[in-house]
Amino acid sequence: MERLLVIDDDIELCELLSDYLAGEGFHVETVNHGEQGIEQVLSDDYALVVLDVMLPGINGFDVLRKIREKSSVPVIMLTARGDDIDRIVGLELGADDYLPKPFNPRELIARIRAIQRRIENIPAAQSNKIRTELVIGDVTLCSASRTVKCGGKNVELTSVEFTLLKILLSHAGEVISREDLVEKVLGRRLSAYDRSIDVHVSALRKKLGHFSGQTERIRTIRSVGYLYSLPEESA
């Protein structure tokens, strides 16, 4: 039974999620304070964390920042409905996804399942004759170990960023629509005003560098999507 941690000061919501997620086969633990949440995440092993932005004392953004210093555990942030700034900041700090309050517990389950599929969709070992390493220019991505190097240096990515980069590298030189990226990376359909995938692309650019030599690494194709550029000698 997979263990989830809910960090939220709304005790009634914690109880509701505990009951609902238990019915879906999860073991749920809850904490109501940010500092306690940080300690709990870093001292134990959880499959996923559900984290509210609005917490007493230390807020959810600071909690996420502390978690990301030492852990890559998947995190879904709960944000105020209609507050785009909260969503963007959370994604930039390394959240895997967000869900605006109030929400249907079924939607939370859908987001959790999407993250699980993303993590579990690791190619088989080379014994199954499936390519586990992608090398495009100065970037090397290894699916088996889920590691990325850029210019020979390790790059720490969240699970979303890793999946996004893998898809972009797999289709280097090709334009991939935002709709396809949202479905393949986030496991849902693109909705109006959803800028999540754009924030994740922006995070990749910052971590890998905007340019590879003289070539723009990830190009925005206006009104369509994104393209990971092939090295100049391969173009």
C-alpha cells in the first residue's frame, strides 16, 4: 500500500482525503503545520505529497523549497482557485502539479494516477533491447537511472521535468504541440489558461541553459508548441 502525506491545516479536508484515498488503496498520513510537514517528508518514505499553499507559520512555498533541497518526492500543490501566481510559483519551485481549491477528490486521484504512470513508465533494461540513453548535443538522459547530464555535469530534475525532457529529446528536431505535451507529460487534456507546461519548459531552460553552443536549446513555436533543437552539425 503506497503512502501519501497530506500537509494542510484544514483538518476536515485532511479527514475527507484520508477516507477517500484509503478507499483507493493508499495509506494516508496528515500533518497540519509546515515545519512538521518538512520534517515528516525528509525523515520518511512517501510515494507522493499533497501540499497546501496556505499554512500557518511557514507557507507552502517555503515548505516545498525546503523539500526540494533534499528530496525529489512528487508534490501536488493545493492553490486558491483563480490564483495563477500561486500555481506558477509552485511549479517554478518544483511542484509536479497543482489543484485549485475547492476540488473534487476524483480530480486529485486523477492527478496522482497521472504522476504514478509517469514515474512507473521507465523503459525496461537493455536486456529487453529498449534504448535507455538519449544523447542530443551536450545533454545525456538515462532512463534506467533517471539521471540527466548537461555538459558532463549532473542536472537535478523533478519527475515532470525529466519526462518532459525525455519527450523533447526523443523528438529532437520536431515540433511537439502543447496539447500533446500536456497529455504525455501531465496526463491530462490541455484546458484554457493552463500554463503549467510552459512553466515546466521554462524551468528546463534555466537548468540546462537557454543555448547549446550558438543554438537555442528549446524553441517556442508560436501558437503551436515547442521544439528541442538538434546540434548545428546534425541539423
